[in-house]
Amino acid sequence: MSDIRHSLLRRDALSAAKEVLYHLDIYFSSQLQNSPLPLVDKGPTDLLEEFLFQVPKERGAPPKRLTPLQELQLLEIMCNYFQEQTKDSVRQVIFSSLFSPQGNKADDSRMALLGKLVSMAVAVCRVPVLECAAFWLQRTPAVFCVRLARALVDDYCNLVPGSIQTLKQIFTASPRFCCQFITSVTALYDLSSDDLIPPSDLLELIVSWIFEDPRLILITFLNTPIAANLPMGFLELTPLTGLIRWCVKAPLAYTRKKKASLSNGHPPNKIAKDSASGEDRDCHQLYSKLHLSVLQVLMMLQGHLTEKNLYGRLGLVPFDHVVPLVEDINRLSDELNPLNASKEIELALDRLAQALQVAMASGALLCTRDDLRTVCSRLPHNNLLQLVISGPVQQPTHGALPPGFYPHIHTPPLGYPALPAHPVQTFIPGVAFPYRPIR
């Protein structure tokens, strides 16, 4: 590697970067012939950091800077490389070696370049880059995934009005990336403050994707070998929990935002007030559509969990994520005063009850009714929620669930014939997800 470095030092920045990619291609292609999981040595990593991310090797040396034009040319070189590389395994390994966080001073440069590369791939529809980014989002700690999501939202929702249409078009080009993007966006915008409410353009984009085909949000789950114990600190297998949080908290979060805007200045004039009311009304309709799609997806899950032999073993809506959601609803309800926001509180609790009921019935949420009663005990009264946490009296018939777990709601009462099972599409890891929009 030292000989390669000396030859690279004699080149200009762009040709050196291109040469590094060439040597990495040779290095990892030979590695993959001997092992399906090649180890990344320190030598290639050092070359990447010095000649792609412009981090000086000598301690105390000033950082190198590419001009905006050079940076654009570098992004084009990288886009073209991933587009022209025909071996998916080599592409994935090199993308991972380029952008996996190392916990060093090069990570900021690494993340900045990654955001610009994926943004360019969206703009010019470079599917191989988007597919690599989807796998990166799946295998990288969530704190970095959120940074990438923020960069894309800034580029396509904030900087240039109307550019969201460019992002919208990748729905058919790379559904896998869209799924992971939704998961990272729901982790970023958790509605915990007014700054963390998703922009209306982004909300409309995501709802249009999911309403077109709700199965979009199951792609990663259906096409990934899954262990029963998922690693901590990474994105979830599906964006279901984040989307449920959006739908349930939205009525309260938007009311809080409206209340804060009125208390921080003079009342808005009639035109501004009418415009804000119209935008809020549109957003509430979008959340209603999103809530319906989420319930549809939850109803699909029992068959898929059973097919993967994960029914009763893997909760795609983890109970330990339900607890903070309930706490947030309770805090917001107290903050808004039930007398002034009774309709919004009722809507939030109705959506929570519906999501809990369908999630438990499908096996996506694994908890006992006693646990649920304990968690929801401090919430304002809601008839539907009380019915859900009381639950049916009969015992579950699904053998995979231990005693005490929430019974399967769809089990027919005694004396009534069981309905025939809906045929389940078999999905094989590694095979592209078949897209047939629901009509």
C-alpha cells in the first residue's frame, strides 16, 4: 500500500480518487473470491480517508479542500463507478468500506460526501447507488442514518421548492431505498417538538408512496434473513413503529404547535390564518390516509410472520417503544388541557387503540393485557382503548404464543366455521420484491 500511496501523491486530487477506487476494486474482487465476507485492512481504509475524504495523514497538517467543481466531479466519478460495476457483492463491499463510520475524525467528511452522493443518485436516478445506500441504512447505527435522512430532506424539501417531485419518482426505481428512507425519516421526525414535525411536502410524499402500495414498508422485513434478537441502536426492520407514532401524536403535536404560535406573538391576520388552517386540514387528511395504510399493513403481517417462523417470537412493533409513545400522549394531553383539545385527544386515543388492537391480533405486538393496562392506566378515558385493553375472554389458539399473551382477535367464536386462509405470497431473501400496487 505504501507504493500505491507514493504514486497517488504525484497525482491531482481527482485522478488520485479515481485511482483509489480502481485499486479497491481489484483488492476486494480478489478478496471475495476467497471469502464471502472479506476483512477491510487498515491500508485501504487509510487510502480512502486521505485521497477521497481529504483527511491528511500527517498529524497537525491542515485539511485539504476540494473546490465545489472538483467535489461535483468526484461525485460523478463515484456515481459512474457504482453504475458500471456489474458485481453486486463488490459494489456493496466497496460502498461499505467507503461510508461505514469508523469513529474517527474522517467520519464528518465521510457523512457529508455520502449525503451529496445519495442526493445526486436521486437526482439522476442511479439505482445501484440507491440500492447500496439502502443496505447501508440497514447496517449502520441509527444516529448516522438520521444524518443522511436530514441531508436528503434539506436538499429536496427545504432548499429548492418543488424538488420533492424528483425524490418522489424513485418509488419505482428503488423501493428498497424508499422503505429504508421512510424508516430513517420517522426516526428523525418523532414529533417531540415543533421542529421535529415532518415538513408537509415530505409527509405528502411518504403518504403517496405508502397509499400507492402499503407493502412498500415491509420490503426490508420480507427480503432480509432475520434473527429473533435484533441489534440495539440500529434502524428497525420496518417503519411501522415510527408511522404509528406519527399518526397517533399528530393531532396533539399540531395543536401544540398552533398554540405555541399564538402565544409567541400577535394573532395572525385573516389571510395567514386561513392559509395555516388549510395546510393543517390537508395534513390531518394525510395522517388519516396514512393511518389506514398502516392498519392494512398490520393486518398482512400474521401470514408473513408465520411463514418466517417468527410468529410470537419477533415483535415488529416492540412493546418497549409503545411505552414512551403512551407517555408522550399523556404528557401532551396534560399540556394541552383536555377542556381545550378534547377532540384531538379523542382522535389520538382512538388511533392508538386501533393500532394496538390490530398489531396484537396480527402478532406484531407481543405483550400481556396486564402490561398494557398498566402502561395505559394514566391516559385519559377512551371507550375504544378500554375495550382493547380489556380484550376478549377466550384464550389464544396460536401455539407459538405463551400463555397470557393477547388472544388472537380473528379466531372465530365456537359454533362458527373458520374462514379460509388468504393465500400468502412466498418471499425469498435476496429476490427482488414483486411490486403490484393495490387497487
